[in-house]
Amino acid sequence: MNFIIEYWLQTAFGLLVIFAGYLYRQVKRYRSRLKTMESALIILLKRTIIDLYENVKLQDTITVNDKEKINQLYHEYEKFECCGIIQDLMANLEKKKIE
């Protein structure tokens, strides 16, 4: 009985520590990938909003379809708690008349 307690308990504890380290590395890697994907999504949303804005900025009016697309993208962009130039673009778009 002493043999089991002395050696198997140490082995089980060692395996538990190894498994915990493995899980920690996997979670760390997953969080890094998630952060990278979030950054890429923010960049894509921002770029798409700017491209759509560039298409309509020279006109005095904006189509309902374009306005709806931009608003949907902006609401998704807002969920990432981003701000800056996109808010200024949205303010400019609000001034345009809808066709």
C-alpha cells in the first residue's frame, strides 16, 4: 500500500501537471488566434465602410440600398468598440438625402 501511495500518487500528480500545462498552451494559442481574427475583421469592416463611402461621397444623395449596407456594417463595427474616422464618415452620410 505504501508503494502505491508513494509512486502512483506522484506519477498521477506529474501527469496532471503536464496536462494542465498542455491545456494552458492550447488556450493561449486559441486566444492569440481569436485576437488576430478579431483584428482582421475590424480591418475588413473598416475598409468596406470606407470603400462604400468613397462611392457615394461625391453625390448629394445616397440610395436606400447603399445606406442600409453601410448601416449594417457600421453596427457590426461598433460591436468591437471601435471609433474614430468611421464615426465621422457616418455623420457625413447622415447629412445626405436618400433617393
